[in-house]
Amino acid sequence: MKIAFVIDKVNYGGAERQLVELLKGIDKTRFDISLIIFAKGGDLWGEINQIAGVKVVCLNRQHRWDIFSVIIRLFKAIKSIRPNVIHGYMLGTNELCFILARLLNIKVVWGIRNSNIDFLDFDWFTRLKFLIGTWMSRYVDLMIANSESGKNDHIVRGYSENNWRIIPNGINITRFYPNRPVGEEMRSEWGIKKDSVVALSYILKKGNGEELDRSNAADPLAYLHGHGQIVPGLEKVLGGLAVGDKKEVTVTPQEGYG
């Protein structure tokens, strides 16, 4: 089976990284894989071109509004490859893939890689592409989301309820893993200083261990450090602590409520 993946560009991003890992791991004895990229370059360009068994086709888009020439080159590339399936990635690319797939009588799959987008942060053209996508979604052969949240968000906004599959991104533990020295350095940079807004959870006990009060984990105590908004004995000890730190504090009457 021939599959042509289509993506706008290959900068750092969750969708782009997921695509790279998919291209590396897919069974090349069962699938003939092509990757069509609109714009040359990007953070993952070198890594993409080193993946064995993947034919990379670049459409050399010059700028965002270089639309019609890209559509023509995309049409020619897909016609030359003659895939059984076109798999688009993300808004704009998905819609173009749908149009060309229908013209060439090819199955089309959409990769939905986002959710909960505030379109007030985007221009009219992005909003228009999304609206077009809501209509096209009724006729797409398959839509793949990386989360139930992403699927549900698109359905609420007008996408079809049918033909969805959920495939979580997962995480590559050889690339992303706990790094204690770096973590400690970052916590030091984020340490509590004067004028920091601090949120903390607490348990208040008497000297004999009897519990008097505790915060709700979902609603921690928040205050502005260095302005006397909590008892002095506690504020003094919290200075210099960092995100995630825990501390047991004994507050004297003179530094507490008397």
C-alpha cells in the first residue's frame, strides 16, 4: 500500500515529532511511504531526510500566500506518486488533501493534532480554513486525533461525529526523561522571592500533632511574598524555596498569631 503524508513544514512541534517517529517506525516492507512538505527547511528537516525508506518531496513554498502554485505542485506530486491513501497533517493541509483526494479518487485521512484553540488569537484566514474543515469533515474517510479532548473539541465546534480514531502521541522516553541537575537549576531560578505570587498547600497542626486545618489541594493558599500577607514565621521560612519543595515549619507565638 502506498501512503503519502502531507505536512506544511517540519519545525519543532508535537505533531511534527509524532510524524517523524511514525515515519521511522512504520513497516517499510508493507507500506510504500512518501512525505510531501510544503516548505523547505525547519528544525526537523535534517532528521526527516535521514529516515530510510521514505521518499521526501518538497514543494518549495516561498511564503504563506504562495497558495496556488503549491496546490498545482501538490496535485502533480500526488498524481505522480499515485498513493492509495493521502494522510494530511493539521489545519489547512487537511483541507487541501481532501480536495485533491476527491479529484483523484483517493482515500483521505486527516491528522487532528490540536484542541481548545482560541481563534480570537488567529487571523480571518485561519478561521476560514477551520470553517471549511467543519463541512469537509462529513466526507473524510478517517480522522485521527491524539486525544479524546481533541476529538470532542472539534465535534463541539461543528466537525462530524463519525469516522474518528484516537491514537495517543505517547512519549519517547529516550528523548524525554527526568534530569535532576537541570531540574534543580530551574527550581533555583524559579525560587520564591519578594513580589512573587506564591501558591501553597498546607496542613496546620498543634504542637501535640492535632490537626487544626488543611488546604484544599484544588484551591491552594495564594499570597504575594514579602508583603506581610501571611504570618511572619511562615513567610520567613518560605523565602528561597522553589517549585515543588516541601517544608515542615514550627512557628512561635511571637512570629504567628501571638
